[in-house]
Amino acid sequence: MKMNQLTWIGAAMVALSLTACAPKAEKTAAAPAAAGGAPAAPMTIKFGSDASYAPFEFTSPSGEITGFDIEIAKAMCEELKATCTFQNQDWDGIIPSLLAKKYDVIASSMDITAERQKSVAFTQKIWQAPSKFVAKEGSTLQTTPEGLKGKMVGVQQGTSQDFYLTKYFKDSVIKRYKTLDAAQNDLVNKRVEIVFADGVTVTDGFLKKPTGKGFAQVGADVASSADKAILGDGTGFAVRKEDTELLAHLNKAFDAIRANGKYKTIANKYFNFDIYGQ
């Protein structure tokens, strides 16, 4: 018994001695981030979009979500070497669903405003365009608070245009819709007299389509500068405030596609003017 104990003690001392004399293993450094802002490890990014806002986000006949914002997002994903997916989400639940982690990024023509920045963080500006009023061709409506007093004005609920009408057109009868398509359909069917919306969507998504025949812009453009607190300073992609690393990657990827010409190539597919703005 004692002999076995002595043998065990001796063996332990030899092992400790060998361990102490052995060279220490060096720590392996983390893989550096790839050039151009791409993360070191592959990423999977889920995007949410209200695909009822052509030409920025809409559903193709095959059911695929596409549009200018979507193609820009895909180009950014290529820069990041990320796997990206896109899902449809109604506008009125688009921020709550982001915060509930149903997806990681909102890519949906969302104006960058101080009010929204209380809930989410935005990338840099993706594009910028004025808002427009549209009505029956030849309409004599004046697009002022006095001119639209008592008039039925259609708008998509929860948009910057909705908030603008609420603030400045208090004497108008504002009819709010879940989608812009629904507002424009009611304009066609004479349930509202005029619609207020993003200018590009009104022009390319309605006036240039067969359904928009016989309708036209009324009054002047309403620039973001009319009330930046409401109309914002361009649109951006939105992420949860705590996702600072993802936000940084998205901004670097956007810088890359602006620099390498991919942004311009995509923009030229959809627009004959500078959609990025000033």
C-alpha cells in the first residue's frame, strides 16, 4: 500500500516536471475582416420589405420580391459575401417585426426621420425623392391646406406623407390605407379625390401604368426640405439599435457599390434621373 502510494507520487512529480518544461502553445489570432468591409465569417442576413411599393419593392409575377431597394440590398450582400433572404411584411408592422427579430434589416423605402431613429438605427442614405399629389388629369385642385379643405385625400397609413398631411392638412378628410395600391385604386374608383405619396412611386408605379391612365401630378413637388422632421432626409435601411456591427458592414458595403458602379448600374435599370439625390 505504501509502496503503491510512493510509486504514484513519483509518477505525478515526473509528469508535472515534464509539463513545466514543455513549451507553451501560442494563441491563434482571430481571422481578420476581409477587405471592403466584409465580415471574417460568413453572414446570413434576413431582410423585411413591404413589397407593395413599386418600383422600389414589389412582387414579380413569379412571386419573387424584387425592385430597386431589393437589388441594392442584394448587391450589398455580394460585397459582404453574405447569404441574404427577403420576406414580405405589411408596412404597419414593419418596425415591430424588426424589433421582434423576425428579420435583421428593413429595406422598404423608409424615410430617415428623428422619430423613427428613436426605435431603429439607419444606414446612410440609399435614395431621396420628393413627394407628389396625384389626381384626375385636368383637376383644378390646389394642393394647399386651403385648397384641399373638405376634400377626400388618400394616403398610405404610417408613411411620412401620412404624417405630413396630418400636421398641415387638418381640414382635409384624410383617408388612410394599408397599401398605396389601395389608395390609388380608390382614386381610380372616385372614392377619394387626390392621393399624396412618394413621387417616384406615384410616377413609375402608377402614372406610367395602364391603371394610371387619365391621371396626373397636381401641384408642385413637396421636397423633403418642406419639413425634414417629418419627410426625412432620404431613405435608408433600418436595423435594431444594438446591431452596430451589422450596421457598419452595411454602410461599408453601400460605399463599395457606390464606388464600383454597381449602384449606378442598378439605378439606370429603373430611373432616367439621379435617384440618389443631393
